[in-house]
Amino acid sequence: MKSKKAKKAKKGRPSTQAHLPIAEIRDGMVVLKDGTVRGVLLVSSINFALKSEDEQNAIISSYVGFLNSIDFPLQIVVQSRQLQIKPYLEQLIQLERNQANELLRVQIADYRAFVQELVDIGQIMTKKFYVVVPYDPLSNKKKGFFSRFKEVLKPSFTIRLKEKRFEQRRHDLEVRTRHVAGGLESLGLQVAELDTQALIELYYGTYNPDVALTQQLQNVEKIQVEDIY
């Protein structure tokens, strides 16, 4: 049986969350410990070099107009990760088993072997582009030192705000996010706003790149989180 001293030391040990800037991810938003919120957009890419001169000039003009239309900072993140081909191979195996046509079954098997060999020869990387949209309520700038210090030690104190204030911040962030998405779409880009599940998977893979390759994150609705505060 552990002594009271050992139990007290274990209880007083800070959790991993204490070292991260993120307090929680909720309703499609990333809530930081200082009370500010973030929205994340997944954005496609275009091959600018393959465009004609007129198309390039049009894209540049639209991009300049987009930058002039915003009065807040944006963060552009380019993330390169090893392609997770295992789920795709498992899907091919399932299709091969369920295929009644013998010829199609053989073709699926050959294709699966080709993909597997291609992956074994070298690491295939995938690149994704994200735009992080911030929202910093003016009320946060008026907080004193001790108020901010308490937020760092116990972020749930500030994050679990009154529902009315939280909804207001969510609404203001959504307005910004829609504006940014519209501006990016005017450049010919495809934009998708990450929901809660996608945000958790993104940050899980970012902070645990090696583990994320072997341990897939389950659906957020099935995860039971224990309140540590």
C-alpha cells in the first residue's frame, strides 16, 4: 500500500495538458488557456506554375484583394506526414474477399500487391495545408497578472465560461472563418472547416507523429475524458 506522501506527490504532479497551450477542443473550436479561440481550415493547393500568365495574374490579384480584406492575423501551416496506407490496403483486402467475379478479384489482388510494393520501396509523403483563424476577445486584454496566472494553472476556470459568453465567441469566430473561407475560395481553392473530431485528430497527430501512425484515434464521441481539475 502506497504511503500518503507518495500519493500526495503523485497527485501534485502536473499532467501533460499543463504543458500544452490548448485547454480544450469543443464545438469545432480550439480553446487556448488564455481564453482565445481558434478555427482551422483545411485548404487545397493549386499548381501556380502550370497556370497561364493571365490566370496567374488573376490569382495574384484575388490574393491581394483577400489580404486587404482582413484586419487580423492568420497562420498558414504546411504539414508533411508519411501517408497512412494501411487503412486503404485493408479496404482492398475486404473488396477482394467480397468480389464474386474471379477476374476482378485477381486484378484487385495484383493492384494491392503493386501498392504494397510501392510503399515498401520508399516512404510516400502527403502534404496538407491549413489556415488557422484566431479570435482574441478584447476583454482578455484587460485581465490582470494574477487572473492570467490562474488561467495557466487552472485553465478550466476560464474556459468553462458562462454559456452566453462562450456562444458569443463562437459566433464571432464563425464570422471570421466564413470570411476567410470565402476569400480563399475566390482564389480557386477548396476549403473545409475542421470539426471537433478532425481538430482532435490533427493535434493528436501533430503532438504524437510516431504514435499516430500505429495507434489510430477513435471517435471523439466514444472517448471518455476524466476531469482532472
